[in-house]
Amino acid sequence: MFEDVDCALCGARDEERLFPARDKMFPGQERFSAVRCRRCGLVYLNPRPAAQAHASYYGDSYFYSANNAGAPSRLSITGL
């Protein structure tokens, strides 16, 4: 389940497709498109997985590091 989205930074609907990509951690048949907003330059997925599908991509054990010390931080998908 995917959804088309506007640029989250400037709200434009004017993007150029950069390249196709696959999930490297959990390879499947889905292909994602990385796009760049022509107005502000933000790079993002479009279309992207819909909110209802996030749990299938980010399970209970999903962690990422977002601080300078490299300590893992839990990603909350409930607010996405």
C-alpha cells in the first residue's frame, strides 16, 4: 500500500525521479523511487509506503542511531 505525497519541506508537487531502490535489509519485490523536489532539493520516496504499512517495514525491533554518540534510539512509528 503506497501513497503519493507532496514535498514535506516546501509542499510542491514538482519532483524528478532519481533512481529506483529496494529495501536492502528486507529484500522483497517492492521497488521504491527516490525523487528530488525541483523547488527546494529535498530527496524523499514518492510514492512512499502508506502509514498503515509502516509496521511491515519497521518491526518492533527496529532501531536507528540519531545522536552524535552513536547510542541507538528507538523509532516510534505511532506518530508517522
